[in-house]
Amino acid sequence: MNRFTKAAVIAVAMATTTVPMAAAAQDRGDRREYRQERRDDRREFRQERRDDRRDWRDGDYRNRGEYRRDRRDDRRDFREDRRDDRRDFRQERRYDRNNRNWWQGRADFRDYRGARQGYWYAPNYGYYRVEPRYYNTRWVRGGYLPSAYRGYYVNDPYIYGLRPAPRGYRYVHAGNDIVLTAIATGLIASVLYDVF
């Protein structure tokens, strides 16, 4: 092998390994920045509350109602800011029925390499083996999810546009579907088909 060929092989190897590493580092950086902003918001909120208490002690408020209104406004502003931050952070990565590739670039799908015969994929869990009789099963309301597959919980239903699960129920990844099942029995209450 001549020097030019060796250099080309090394360049290709470097390019194929650095791009995925850079994408993962960028995603971690975004999450780190988001957490830092939330910390700063909480710190500012606590400081405002301290200032309000200090003003109350020093007699800067004419009556207790004014003090309570200020505290209520501070809490409302803090909640709205956090709600907006969460919406901005998550909105770009939410499930979209019209976009089959909505999941690309998400950290919980980093191990996903497409469908594999005899396996299902669950975000944040990875691939897991499935009995052949369940591989092409179409889950229906009123059926039962086998106990072996009830442990692959959906960590954040909000991403898929789902409401929080009712008491006694959990959202579970079952193949490409998300199934709302009773925790104790596995009774299926609803199904969201073909998520990815």
C-alpha cells in the first residue's frame, strides 16, 4: 500500500467516527445548557422570594395583601417561564405522525438501526428478543400484553402527544406500538400504532 492509499483510509476512518461523536456531544451540550438555564431560573426565583420577605420585614409593604400579590405574581411568572422552556426544549423532538423519521437525532433512539427479525426496539432500552408468536401481533383494545413485555415503559408520554397514564396503568413499548396497559393484569386500554 502506498502512502496516498494509507492516508485516504485513515481520513475515511476519522470521518466516519468523528461525525457521530460530534452529534452526540452536541445533544449532550444542549441538555447541559437547558439544565443550567433551569438552575439559573430557580436561583433567581429564590432570590426574588428572599427580597420580598426582606421587604416585608423592613415594612416596605403597606399591607399583607400587597405582599401576597407580589409573591403570587412571582410564582406565576416562574411557572410560565419553566413551561415555556420545557415547550421550547421538547417541541422540536416530538412525535409527528406525518413524519416517519421524527425520531432521528434523539438520544433515546441512538441504538436504533431499523427493524430486526425476532427483535423489538424500545427507546432507552435497546433491542430485546421476542417470541415468534408475538412478532407480527397487532395489539387491540381489550387484549392482554404478555408479562414478559410489560417492563419497557415509555419514560415521557408527552413526546408522543399522550396524556399521563391513569392510576394503575402504564404506557409500554411493544414493537413499533405504544400500548396503555393495566400494571397488574396487562389488559390493553388503548394503542398508538406505528410510532417509528
